[in-house]
Amino acid sequence: MRTGYSALSTQHSRGGGAISAQDCLFCKIVAGSIPAQVVWQDATATAFRDLNPQAPVHVLIVPNRHVASIGDLAAEDDALGGELLRTAAQLAEQEGIAASGYRVVINTGPAAGQSVAHLHLHLLGGRRLGWPPG
Ligand code: 5GP
Ligand code: ZN
């Protein structure tokens, strides 16, 4: 679903890292200039299916505004962080994995394997998830 779409183009003003929003893969997906299987969009966040899914349900939830990682969140972003988490829970319901259980992962920095410098929550579910993660 795509809602609140027209507001997006003006929300890239704050940089969050070495890469500019203009060159950012997930900013382009948010803007619709690179295709993705979008499952949710509102004025704050966009969620789309991971290109290389690691579980039967693997959705990425990203802020529409470019923020490189959780390390770049400021105090005024507290509401954004809460909305991203609540969106993950809502999408778990929508994807039918809320009852069976799911995992929300935020890889941050090289040792954790963050490969796209735009904050994203992985929503994973639909199978038994091992612990500890690799
Ligand atoms: P990270 O490794 O940074 O935590 O997660 C990045 C995720 O983005 C990976 O799971 C990867 O499969 C996914 N990804 C990379 N490029 C694309 C793309 O162009 N489209 C979609 N839908 N997912 C992507
Ligand atoms: Zn971005």
C-alpha cells in the first residue's frame, strides 16, 4: 500500500553519514525510483520485502527520511524510533506471524554486517529462528 506519498520528496534534508540521500539505495526505494515489493508506506516509514529473504517473511522497515543508522538518531527522533517499532509489530500482524513469533533486527556497523547505510529494521518470521544469531 502507498499512502502519504507526496510528502516524501521533501524529507531528505538531514544527512546521516558519508553517503548522501541522493545516492542511497533505500532512499530511492522510498521515493519509488527503484522498484521494490512495498507492503506498507505512510508519512514516516516504508516497508518492503527483502531482495534476498532469510526467512519465509523478511520485510525491511525504513524511515522515509535518510538516517544512516541508529547511531545517528537524535533525541528529537524518539518518536520516529517508536513508530518504526510499532510498524514492525503491525506488519507482523499483517504478515500473519504475530502469533507464531518473529524477530526484529537492526544491524549496525561493519561487524554486525550492515550493508546499506540507511537505518532499517529486519522483520523475520515464518520459521523457527535460531539463537544466538550468527
Ligand atoms: P543489512 O545487511 O544492511 O542489515 O541489510 C540490508 C538488506 O537489504 C539485506 O538483507 C539485503 O538482502 C537487502 N537488500 C539489498 N539491496 C536490496 C534491494 O535493492 N532491494 C531490496 N528489496 N532489498 C535489498
Ligand atoms: Zn537513505
